[in-house]
Amino acid sequence: DMLIRMRNLRQRKAFLPDDDWYGRCNSQKPRIVSLLLAGPRLTAIVSQRDYLSDSNDKIVIRVYDAENVPTGGGPLTLLGEQEIKGAYTSARSIGSKAISI
């Protein structure tokens, strides 16, 4: 029994990750931090942190058409998207305008 375990230990190989492995581990999944509904538009504010880039934080603001929701379970229609460098603090909907800080 001891000889079998020692033989198995000798046969194991070291784990050497590929170059892309570090990027996959150091990137955080996108996270929805705020949803704002104003009339027929739904604004989703998504935050993401990338530990390997010079500018670690970014937010993506996505505006969807909430008036024509697909009945078959399909995705909402994306009307526009804007990526901004920086960290998310808060967001408010004032009238028909969405303000993110």
C-alpha cells in the first residue's frame, strides 16, 4: 500500500498554467450595481474590476428598450452602451435623466 502511494506521487506532474490563466483569475465577473427605470428605458449600470490593467475599475452603462419586452423570453433590445473608466459610487434617476457618480 505504501509503495503504491509513493509510485503515484512520483507519477504526478506539476501544474503549469498557460499565460491566459492569470488574466482569467484576476478579472472579476461583471456585476450589476444599479438598475434605473425611466419611462420606456431601463438603464443597467455594470461594474467590473480588472486587476491586471492600469485603470483597475470601469463601469458600463447600458440602456435597454423596456417598452417592447419580448414575450418569448428573449433579451431586451439594447439601445446604447457607454464604457467609463472609474469606480461606481451611486446612481439616481431624476425625471427622465439617469445620473451616475
